Amino acid sequence: MMRHSDQRLTIVQYAGDFREASQRLAAGGAENYRAQRYTVDYVEQLAASMGSVTTITGFTKDRYDVVLPSGARAIGAGFVDKWDASVMIGLIEQTRPDRIILRTPMLGLLRWVVRSRIPTLALLADSFQAHSLKERLKRFLTVRYLNSDVIEQIGNHGRNAARQLAAVGVDPKKIIAWDYPAMDKPGDRPAKTGAGGRKLIYVGMLSAAKGVDDLLHAAARLQKSGAAITLDLIGAGDSDRLKQLSQKLEIDQLVRFVGLVPNNEIIQRMRDADLVVVPSRHEYPEGLPLTIYEAFCSRTPLVASDHPMFLENIVHEQSGLLFRAGDPLDLSRQISRLLDDPALYRSLSSNSDDAWQRIQISDTWADVIDRWLEGNSTAK
């Protein structure tokens, strides 16, 4: 058997520039999202104990292939508008891997991995909705590839996401629910006694699938009803189109496009707001958004869509309020209800500690990788 120190490991991800993150963090820069330093440090430490460790990223600002000071190799495919499975496969083949970690369930990669017979860990943070015939076919093929013996283990972020894999036909013996280590907790700050104002905050990708359009339409309804709200949108994405939409809805004076913010500021910004909104539509392949953890830690009550991956993690009227995804009217009603009901507001803020405790998972991202590399796939 090949020794652990001789093996060549290749990690494949959709986006998230590993070179940029490593260099920024090494220079003392801030994390862009929760546990970014944790994952980068782990991969770079792993590079010291294996024959080679390479991270290949699809969407990067430019193409590159570098060996970092830690010895970890980073390759950027330089995709801008379109994913190209053939390019990614060519880059993977250049690394001559003995093992692969897939952090994205793209069908072209799954098909190639199964045919290549290279032992693989699928380490995901995805859900697999199937509303159309095309989506059902894609999910069918995804499940078939995931059940191949080449895919030795499948981790998914959060219990609901792991359960969904089993529900759609993935072998449950291969599935492990994972999470990042707790970096913060609600008990670090007191529960809120009420809304100090009417400031809403959204943190995440700015896109229609993430429900940002629905949030803007809901804000417009609230404004017309006389509610003096404000809205901060934190994140990058389709900001130009959304700014045009806010102008069309005549709410551009109350909406602030903040852009990207260091992750260590997010919980405090949520704390300073009166309500956190997580409006993802069902078609967005959520696992368990980190913003839900952060909202609980901030003790600021949240309103979230009824996305299948949020159910159980957010209990309506106990740990948050849920609205029908894609329905701005229902979203505006739930926002008004929460801001206008001091008792409900206090209750949700107080309950956030218990809600946070219920979604904690002992198996971490690194635990899943460690056990797989050592040949032990049993969950804790």
C-alpha cells in the first residue's frame, strides 16, 4: 500500500481562489467568510505530510499555477462566465493524483472521476432540487455517480443536506454530515430586548436565486405601507442589475450596497441591525448557509425562506420566521410581523442560543478528510 507521505492529493473546487486566500491570510488579511483561515491552514499543513497537495479552482480572476511557500500547489483555471469541465479535467490530469477531493458536484467531473477509477472523497455543501425534467435527470445521474465505489465517502454541510442525499438515493453508509468548527457562539453576547430601529441586513451572493430580487420587492412593499426601513446588502455579484431594480422600485435611497466585508465584521454588523434576512429561492443549491450560524450568534432575529435545507434548522416562530420562497408579499408580512411584535422579537433573540446548539455537528470538515485519508470513513 502506498504510504500517506507518498500520495498525491488533488482538491477540486468550483470557486474560491486558493492562491489569493493563502497570500492574503499570510499577510495578515481578514477572512472573506467563516472558517476560511481554518480550511486554508489545514490544506497547507496537509501539504507537509503528503507527496503533494494541489488545489484547482475553476473561477479565478486569472490563470495561474504556483507552488506556495507552504509547499501546497495552487492552480487557477481562470473561468469568468462559463464552467469548462474539459479544461478542469486536463488540469487534474496534470497533477497525476492518487486521490481526489471533489468540493463541487459538477456532472462532468463526477463522470470523469468514476471512469478514471481514482479514489475520491466528495466533500460538498449542496442540495439537489429537481423541479424540472432536466433537473431530475441531472440529479439521477449525480446520484448514480455518487454511488459508484470510486466515490468512497460523501460529506455534506449540515444534517438536512446529508439527509437529502440519502432521500434521493445516495447510499446512506457513505454519507457524513459535517460542519466547520465553532468560531463564535450566541452565548458570547446577550439576547436583544427589542428592535432598536427598522434596519434589515442581507449577507451573501447578490443574485436572483439567492432571493435578493424578492427582498428588494418586499422592501418596496414595506416602504409603500409606511414602514421606515433601511436595507444593507453585503456581498458581491449581480450588483449593477440590482441597483437598477432598486431605482425602478424607487427604494434606492433606503438600500445600501455595501460590497464585500471582512468576515470578522459580519456578526457585529448583524448585531447592529434589527433583522437578518436569508431569502434563498428553492432552486439555489443551499447546504446550510453560514449566515444562519452568524445570525444566531449575533442574537438578531432572522426571517428566512422555506428552502428545504432551512427547515428544521430554523423552526418557524421559535428560532426565526419563515416565508414562502419567491414570495415578496409573504416576506414583507413576516418582516413587519417581527418588527411590530416586541414579545416575538425578544423570544426569537432569546431562543437563538438553543437554535445554534441544535445545529452543531461534531464531525468537522478536516475530520472527514483525515479519516478518509487514513481509510476510516466512520462518523464520530
